[in-house]
Amino acid sequence: MTSPVDYRLEGEIGVISVDHPPVNALSQAVRQGLLDAITAAQTDASKALVILCEGRTFIAGADITEFGKGPMTPYLPDVLDTIEASVKPVIAALHGTALGGGFETALAAHYRCAVESAKVGLPEVKLGLIPGAGGTQRVPRLAGAAAALDLITSGAPIDAAKALQLGLIDKIVDGDLHDAAIAWAEELVADGAPVRRSSELTVPDVEPDLFDQYRAQLSKRARGQIAPQHIVTCIEAAVNSPFAEGRAIERELFIECMQSPQSIAMRHLFFAEREAAKVAGLPKDTPLRAIDSIGIIGGGTMGGGIAMSFANAGIPVTMIEISDAALDRGLSIIDKNYAGSVKRGKLTEDAAANCRALIKGATDYAALADVDLVIEAVFEDPDLKKTVFGQLDEVCKPGAILATNTSYQDVDQIALATRRPEDVIGMHFFSPAHIMKLLEIVRGEKTADDVLATVLRLAKKIRKVPVVSGVCYGFIGNRMLRPYGKQSQLLLLEGATPEQIDNAMQDWGMAMGPLRVFDLAGLDVGYKARQALSDAMKGDPQTYRVPDLLVEMGRLGQKSGAGFYTYDDKRQPIPDPAVAEIIERAAGEFGIERRELSDEEIVDRLISALVDEGRKILDEGIAQRSGDIDVVYVYGYGFPVSRGGPMHYADSSG
Ligand code: 3H9
């Protein structure tokens, strides 16, 4: 087998190049190749060494597929020790994304240059890990402990300019990276530049309470996760101990993290997310339709958020409303959202203005005659949606994709309101649509392959995580929410309070407990939806009696200041004795004897409700694979990432 690492002399410079698609991950063969090359270079005619990569990126990290497969030598820390110990200067030349073990490789080199577009980072924490090959020890020595804490606990990559400013790279180069790196290596040789080992540096002094501050912050921001706390411990060790000791602590904690259920769950999600974008039977080379302009029907919260998602990706949007007044209202919400993004530092003023300029309004469907894709985002009323699709069929050009943002309705029925059901698809965004990552793509019975492939590609362009669902009431996510919500109502009647249920679920890791979610969404939404259902579809009255009573009292949730809780002016939920009375009354109506429930029973019953419905969704082929369901719940419903999604959780807990 040929090695993915090539070593050759170019004049006086030894060039070590890694070619291991798709992302040059540090598989055993790459580690061995690097070790062999660096060892060979110590005794040949080279005067300096350059490490660079072929393809789209510098090494993007350890090979995650090898984790959990048992030890495979050589280990990365040993390879990096050999690189750092080189008697000849080693220069790492970065492009693409130098991440995790890839960036650690660069940090073990003596000099680092990068093209301007390169990004570097230590994203291990997003996989429930800590950097395991010296990252927690070398970054603080080069950039200081505070910068290291920011970089490594967030896991967010930084661009080359920021890395230069922090001292994590030495130089940004123009033009061809290979040529520029060799030219710089020759310069260093000519100047007699010494080897520089970052492990020999001392970390600059730090504020005394820096580590405590981070621990406290992280116990809120990454509640229950072990890796972020371990990162703080390692960086503290970098400040207080010699390199070798700090690295031994890092290694021990890395292995603990790698074997932890949290990291196994987060690695599962990493691959599940990438798998979700693939559809069995949909060829990779399916031709795509060009999408250069978007139409959106409805300028409400949802329509506005969807418009921003496209504008933020540079795609022009025409938003349709029924009147000038409604349009002004919709556009002013968008203005407010952009102002908020600028205030929070998410966008510069110029970038926000450029995005905003891509969104135009109109009150006549004729404005959609030339757009490539239209997304309908009107009320959840099946007849209204069919009327809209009938009108779109009249005005849109042949080949335009017609999408509905429905959260529940039958996409096949909506498609039949047109003469081109093959062009119709569901694109279910989650509120706030410009922020939430999930996009449920609903494939209708007649949806054409190229429509599905185009929308999948488009999802990536607008930085959403797509999951494909078949047609059923509520698709994957909302369908599972129904039994979960119903179970929460049974728990209330049997003796739990709203705050006990919500706190139990939040302590377990859910972003928000079910009753607070109902209050946020508006209890009237479910109430109205139930009015349109037959008794059989509504199910057991015990599962909706309390919210019905609350709505009939005018308690519609947060928007009316009261629902399962009352809300203060900061929208904080306050337990309300009036609600406790309603619950007791309803329990009495059904002859239920109330008892004390443990938090464990609450969590168990609610998660089992999700998982049971998930199983049915899989059996019916609505979801392609259980990982897709996990991705939906983590990205759309606040399921804790460190538990890997409901199906992974169920599998791993037997
Ligand atoms: C680490 O380094 C630990 C060390 O500190 C210590 C060690 C001792 N391994 O995302 P894409 C695959 S932990 C194996 O669609 P993009 C991916 O599954 C690691 N495979 O492309 C996909 O396969 P497929 C720290 C990997 O352009 C294909 O590559 N590093 C790995 O949108 C394309 O991926 C990270 O956490 C990997 N490390 O984004 C970085 N990475 O085509 C993780 C990717 O079969 N990676 N694959 O579906 C990423 O963030 C993105 O993949 C990247 C490219 C930004 C690089």
C-alpha cells in the first residue's frame, strides 16, 4: 500500500506532503508516514522541512473513525514530539481548515504560515473531547491562557488574521502556498533561523480567578458536559506545571473523554449529521436546478426568518404579503432582527445592510414569475395552502421549485393543487428560522429527484442541517412531539406539577421543559388544531383537558402573560396556584388519584414516548435511519447533544 505521506527534496528543502482525501485526517497511515518522513529528513541533505497538504485542506484532525477501535501506533503525541525535536527547522504551511490534531501538528512545527483564507482551531469539545496531542499545552504558551480558554472551550475556528494576531501563526502568505512556503523556508535557512519549540515557552501570567470564572461560566453554557471542564484543568496545568506534566494530564483526560458516553454520543451525531444529507437511491450526480432567486409567501415571523436565511447566503428574496401594511410590518421585523445581529456582533453594519438589501417586498404574485424557488409560509390552514399553490402554479415559470413550510400538513395533497406535483416539496424551517439549524425536507410521493437533490444542496448553502422526511402528520419532529406532549399531560394529572416536569427535563439536559415549550409556542395553536380533528385523531381526552381549560380561561401561554405558568415582565415563568387547581380539577374529572412522581419516572416516561414514536417513524420508512431522528431532535428541539439524540440514547441505554 502506498503511503498517504510523500517526502521529497526540493533543493535544500525537504517537503513532507500529506494526500489523504477527503480532509487529510490523521489515520494510522498518515501518522506513520509523517513519522517516517520526519525521521528520514533528520539525516538527509535537507536544511529545513515544510509540512503541507494536498487537496482541499491541511489536516482537519485525528481520524474520528479510528476512535474506540483500540490503540494503533504510532500515537499522535509521539509523532508530534518527533516533529518538534527535529534538529532542522520545520515549517507548517496551512490552507483550508487546520483543525484538532491537524492544528496540533502545526503547533508542534517550529514556524507556521497560512494562506489568508485558512482557518485554524481546536474543535474537539464539539465531539465531547479535549485536544489530545498537546493543544491545551502549546496554545497557552503561544497565545496566553485567556486566549487558549476561549479558543479551546468554544471549539470555534478562527481565521488566519486572528491566528496571526494571537501569535498562533507567524505569517500570512499570498499566491501559491507550496511556492510561498518553500521560499520562506529558504529565507529562514539563509538567515540561520533556529528551531523554536513551543513546548519550551512559559505561559504569560494570568488573572488569579481566570480559571474559576471559566469553570462557572462553562457549568452554565455547557451544562453537564465533562470535556469543557477538563479543558480548563489542562490549561491551568499549562500555567502551573512543566510541559511534560501538563501533557500527561491532557493525555489522561483525553482518553477519559474519548471513552465517555458523552463523546460517543457527540461523535455519533457528527457522522449522523453528514449521513442525513444522503438519500438512498438518489444518485450523487443527480442534476441540480439553478437557484439564484427566492420567493416567499407570507411575511410573518417565519417568512421573515426564512427570507433572512437566504439573504445571509447572498441569494435575493422577494417576499409577498397581502397588503402594503402587512408587508411593512414584515419588513420592519426583518430590520429589527438585522439591527439585533449587528448589536450582538454577529454581523458588521455593512454586512447586515448588504443582506437586507437583498430582500424586497411585493403584494402581487406576478413578482414571482421569474424566481427559481418559492417557499410558502402562510398559516397552518390546509385550504389556504392549497389556494396559494394553485396561484403559484399559474404564475411561476416552468421548472421553478414550489416548497411549503408546513409543519404538519399533507405535502402530497398540497402538491395536487398544482399541475406539477413533481416540483413540489416540503421545506420545514424551525423558528427563529434565521438562527435554527434544522431544515426538515419533506419528500412528497411525486417529488422529482432533481428537486430533492437541489433542495439538499441549497440547505448546505444556507448553512442548515437537512434531514429528509416522508409525508405524515407532523413529519419526524412534530409527530414525535405529540406523544411527548401527551405524556406530559398524563404526568400532570397523575401528580406532577408543571415546574417539576420542566425542571426534571431541563436538569436532564433538554433546553426547555415541555410545558414551557407549550407556553412559548402558544396553547391556542394546539387548541385550534384540535378543533379540526376528529375525536379519534384527538386521542385520549386526558392528554389535552388541562390545556383546553387553560385556553378557555384566556391563558394562551407567554403571549397572554399566562399559560401553564404566569410570566413576569422579563418573561420568567412563575408557578401559579390557579393552574394547580385546574390540574386537580381535571384529574378529579377522570377519577385519577394523584401521587408523588419521581424525576426519574418523569424523564423516563417522556423520553420513552419520543423513542416509541421514533421507532414507528422508522418502521414506516418516514425517516431513513435512526441517526436522522437524532439530528432532528438535537438541532430542532433542544435535545442535549451530549446524549446523542433520542434514538442513540435509547440504544446506548439498552
Ligand atoms: C482530534 O483531532 C483529536 C486530537 O486532538 C487528538 C488525537 C490524539 N475524521 O464535514 P464534511 C469526513 S478530534 C474522519 O462533509 P466540509 C466526513 O465524515 C478531530 N473523517 O466536509 C465526511 O465524510 P463523508 C478534530 C472525517 O467541507 C468528509 O470527511 N477535528 C473527519 O463541510 C467531508 O466532511 C474535527 O473535529 C475526521 N476528523 O467540512 C474536524 N472530518 O463524505 C471535523 C471530516 O463520507 N471535521 N471527515 O460523509 C469538520 O469539521 C469538517 O469535516 C471540515 C470539512 C470543516 C473539516
